Amino acid sequence: MGKFLVTASYPAEGAKGVLEKGGTARQAAIEAMVEGVGGRVESFYFAFGEDDVYLVLDLPDNAAAAAVTLRVNAAGRARAKTVVLLTPEEIDAAAQQQVDYAPPGTT
């Protein structure tokens, strides 16, 4: 399982849906969707500002994360963005890998 941060913002039509059904109904719908692709919602928060929702999801793979984001965006009532989250140990492993790289203008 991988961890993903999903942020979402509601245009007017999406905000009207939240007002009508409430935050807990939205949470239940998101949890059902995520569980449907074999994942789990670790945290779900509404917020003020540019983004209206912050989620941390445990998902089986990148394809499941893409499926969730595509489905939400295709519905048109929210705009979701997904970020892959890495553990400190994964960064340690990445730092140990040898990468042959030539910066622009050096080759």
C-alpha cells in the first residue's frame, strides 16, 4: 500500500451538494469509493482556503490513485489533485541509489 495526499476544491455545484447532504455524507461517499479500489481513508478534513478537502489515503498502487482522481474530476463537482507521499526510509533508499545525470548545458 502507498500513501497519497489528495486535495479537492468544490466549484459552486459541489459546494451546494455538501450544503444539502452534509460533511459526514461526503465522508461516507469518499470512504466507499476508496474501499472499492482496495484502499482506506487514513484521514479526512474539510478546510478553509484554496482547497476544501484534505485526505490521506492508503491505496494499493498508483493505478488506484489515478482511478480515484479521474473519477472525482470526471464527475465535475470537485477538482482533485493527488500527491504521492514517501516515507523517510524511502527517501533514504533513493539517496543511496546511484544516478548518472548531466545537468543542462554540461553535455
